[in-house]
Amino acid sequence: MNIWVYWTRADGASFATTHLTEKGAYLAAINDILDWYGARDDPDYFFKTLSDRMGDPDDWTAETVPPHLEEDLKKLDSGELTEVFARWNELTWDDYEYECEILKTRVQG
């Protein structure tokens, strides 16, 4: 049986969660990234600083960012979530305190 593992390292500590569906793993990962960068705490500040962090302000406005609201993310299928995860994961590339990954593996009995 396939399972998906969401692994992250934050502030020097590692943790992982396992998911029976690919969609569940991507939802967990996207939500964790958004929480780490404060998107839920202060959305206005988060969107204002995205263009500074990511370079091109036209790609990172409140109107053009990938889906970020939990209710919108839940409506997407796993293929769409893969693309959303890739975009949000770009935030972590230069972050030395946070990184994450989704791994597909198998459980055998």
C-alpha cells in the first residue's frame, strides 16, 4: 500500500507525518509552510513581504498567489495541490531554518 510522508525541519528539529492519501500529505505541507511564514497570523503583512522575498512583485500579490485559504485548498485534487506545493515551497529554498519534502513510499505487511 502506498503512503506519503511529509517531512520537515524547522529550527533544527525534524518531524514527519504519514498520510494515506497524496492529497492529505500536500494539504499538510502547504498549510505548514503558510503557518511557518505567518500567512494565517497577518495575511496583509505576509502578502506585502512576499514580493520582497520572491523577487517579482507581479507574481506574488494577493490576487496572483497560489491558493492559500484552507477551504480553497481542500477543493483541489492531488495533481493541483502538487503544483500549489511547488510554488509555496519556493519560499523555503533560501531558508536555513525551515525545509520540507513529501516522499512516497510503500507499507508492506
